[in-house]
Amino acid sequence: MTAAEQLATSHGKIVDNIVHFARTLRKAGMPAGPSSVVDAVQAVEVAGITNREDLYWTLHAVFVRKREHRVLFDEAFRIYWQSRGLIEKMLAILSPVAPPRSNPEKPKAGQTRVSQAFQSAKDRASDQTRPEVEVDAKFTVSGKELLQAKDFAQMTVKELETAKQALRSLSLTMDTVRQRRLKPSLRGRIDPRRTLKASMRAGGDIIDLKFRKQQEKRPPLIALCDISGSMSQYSRLLLHFLHGIKEQRRDVHTFLFGTRLTNVTRQLRMKDPDEALEACGAGVEDWSGGTRIATALHEFNRVWSRRVLSGGPTVLLITDGLERDTDEDLEREMDRLHRSCRRLIWLNPLLRFDGFQAKAKGIRAMLPHVDEFRAAHSLNAVEDLVKVLSKDGATSSLSDPKRWLKPAG
């Protein structure tokens, strides 16, 4: 029997509730071990419970150790220890007058993971009394395989949560480029300077050859995401992918554009993904609105290009190419962007359609200035992009933009 279980048997219901509350925090991603439970029980005994706020801050002082844990703890405490508004809810149910309709409240940061933690605990309790049923899945299709190829726009809420976790787990492991600068190495070219220095230290009798080779460096990654009405859902999911990459490296810069350009690099550096996405949404005023690609690219080339386009970066342009500005402005800004980076990859969710043709003027104005033209509508499409960026896969002829530049019929 663990220390937490011994406390639960020796004390009252409040200890039992603290133990279950700590389990919920642990499933939501917080480090709430048995020692923390013991400390929480002792803190509650010393501080006492006079009201809800005292209990909140007593448990907060024990379980919350990092800034990103605050959101999860606040949401878990609100759900687990909820008591406010219970009488009002019962009166609303018994009242013959229908309550006024209002827009549904947006989910708070951390609410999804906390809800899943509560649901998993509930399922675990129900599985203990549920009879085991054997199912022959020999001729069925794996749900994971179906989810990999499914369009983001057609996923259910549960499938979207699974896709977000899969996108955050993707990583770029081998995306390095060689530089002209050299560094010491055990093999490679002979380094005359280091060889002569080592020989002089030995008195000049024995020459121990020293070698050098070219340095390798990860190129910066720049993402320009379209958040107009037709692109908002795809860009929101791809932001989870970019947030996962930012946890591994810091040379990633993210910009959102609709009718204006917004830099959200700092917001995506938050540890908690839900909090980071909420901060991005709060800092953008034109989400799910119109789009002006040429205007956004002009502002990026004029204001940000010299700051972030150094070191031969790879630029990901995530948009459907449906433009309101003139084609001449768009072509000029795309050409300038293409000349400023090492590699320009256009991710377009419209490629999910088998009969897609580059007939729109905006798309035909952008295609000559990109290196690759790829889809970005499913997990398989994003995994193919990761392989290409990580040098695990060669560039396919299907992603060559020249094949789409045939005369529009």
C-alpha cells in the first residue's frame, strides 16, 4: 500500500478526493506523485479549509511548479471541485422558460487534456465491471491508417485531438546543410595550421596529422500561414506541428496573415500547446476573414526578411493561393521571397482534390517562384513533408511546380 493510499484510509473523504485529484493532474501531464499527495494533505491540515479559494491556493502551492502547469491546474480544479452555480443550473432545468441562446463558449487552454484525463478515469472505472468481449479484427482496416489519410476538414472532434498529438510528435532530425566554414575532425582534409602547431609542441620531430571538415548547421525554418476563412482549420492544425518543432529548436519563425501580417513566434514558444494556440488567436484580429497574399508578402519582405531570412532558411508558404490583390504585385513579391531563401515550399490543401488544376490567376502567378508544390490536408501529407525536410526522402516529381504550369484549358 502506497503512502497516498495509507493517508486515504486513515483520514476522511477530503484525503480521498485529494488523491483522486492528484491522479487526474498526473494523467493531464503534471508531475503529481505520491510525495506531492502527502504534502498536499499535510498542507490542507495545517491551513484548514474555510472556503473554496483557500483550498485552491493551498493545492496550487503544492502541485504547481512551472508556469505552464497553471492552466492545467486551474481547469482541473474548476471541473473536479465545481460547486458554484449548481442551484442556478437546477433551477434552469426545472424552469418552464427556455434559457436565452448564446454563442458557445470557446474551450479554454488545457481544457481538452483535463477533460480527457477525467474521461479516462471514468472509462477505467467502468471497464472494471464491463464484461470482456472478443472481436475478430482480422479483416478490418486499421483506424490509424484511415486517420492518416483522412482530410483535416472531415475529422471528428476526437480524431482532431488525435491528429494534433500526432502532429506535435513529428520532428525534423536530419535537416542540416553544409557550410563553407571548417571545423576540427578526426578524418577529412588535412589541417596544415593545427598540424604544424602540434608538431612544434612535440619539438618538431614527429608530425601528427590533424584534419578538418565542413561544418553542418540546421537551416532556419520560416512558416507563413494563411488564416483566411478557407484556410483557418488547416493552418490551426499545422500550428500544432510548428509548436512541436519549436520545442526541439529555436530557429523557427511563424507568421500568420489574412488581410495583415502578424508575427506569432513568441506565442508559439509557450510550453503548453493549448495556451500557445490561444495566445496566437488572441493576438490576431483577422482570423477567418479575407486574404491579401501580396500585401502580406510585401510587408514580410520589407520588414522581416533581413531579420529572419539569414542562414539560408527554408520557407513554408501555407495558403490556397486565392488572391484578391493584383497578379503583378503577387508575382513580384513571390519572386523577391524566392530569391531571399534557400528553399521555398508551397503547401496547398486544394491538392487534396484529384481533379485540381492551376487555373486561378493567383496560383499561376505564384507557381513559377516555388521549389515544391505539396498538399497539406492530412497526416500523411505532413509526414511526407517531414521526410523531405529531414532528407529521408527525395523530392518527388509529383511536387514539381512545373507540371502544373501547363496552359489552362
